[in-house]
Amino acid sequence: MKTSELLKLFKENGIEFEEHRTRHDYYHSPITNKSFPVARHKEDIPVGTLDKILKDAGLK
């Protein structure tokens, strides 16, 4: 999954941008009440990383 696709999924589920840091953007999930990083790049996100992000976001 590309970062742009993941961000669309976030928007559909109410996950909001929290802050911009050096290499990552941080998002907050109201589902899990957690904040988590997402790297800023256009390439596919590695499967293990994507699973962790989706779990932190409460989407898996």
C-alpha cells in the first residue's frame, strides 16, 4: 500500500494528522487513542510496517 492510499483510509476512519517531524508525520487514532508515526514517501510501505500502523490505528 502506498502512503497516499493509507492517508485516504485514515481520512475515511477519522484518524487525524497530529504533527510533522523530520522524517515522519504523526497521526492520532480516536479508535485506539494512540499516536503513531507514518513515514513520508511515495513507495509501497513494507508489509510488517503497514500491519503495525493499521494495528495502532485500530483498523486491523
